[in-house]
Amino acid sequence: MADELIGIVLFVGIFTIIGMTIVFRSKTRRDQQDTIRLAIEKGQELSPEVIEKLGSPPARSKDKDLRGALISLAIGGGFLGLGLAIPDDEATQIMAGVASFPVLIGIALLLMHFLRSKET
């Protein structure tokens, strides 16, 4: 029973996070449209550049990939450290496997950061 509950909670959590992301993005778009509508109703003239600027996503920070990589590598290191702190050999192997996911994501983000740095 507990194993099934863990799986259900995991999937519900994932779908909740995805759903909240979608809801907040649509709310942001709706707020932008309301702002444009209110400005037009008050008689302000909006140039196409202003409308395009309001509709475009915010500029991405140059170091966003680097920050994500460092956080992901730290999480992986934490999992590995936890596995080493448990005096069971099997636990160490399991935690090393769990740690490999954030470590690989961190390595991919580092590669993206350095490749993006070379482009600019």
C-alpha cells in the first residue's frame, strides 16, 4: 500500500508542478493583455515596438546555465555524500545512481554555458 501511495504522490506532484507552471504563464499573458487594453482605453498611443517588448519573454541572463549547472552539481554531490555517510554498501551504490542524474544535468548545463559563451 505504501509503495503504491509513493508512486501516486510522485506523479500527482509532477503534474501539479506542470499545471501550476501553465496556469502562471497564462496569467502573466492575460495581465500583459489587460495592461495593453487599459493603456489603449486611456488614450495612450502604443508603438509596435512597445507592444512587441511587452509580448516578448524577458531577456535571459548570460549566467543562467552556469547557475543551474552549479546547483545541479551541488545536489548530485549532496546525494553522493549522503550515500557515503550511510554505512551500507548497497545504499552507497543506490545514492551514486541517484546522484548521477543531477550531475549529468549539471554537466549538460555547463556545456550549454560554454557553447553559448563562444557564440557571443
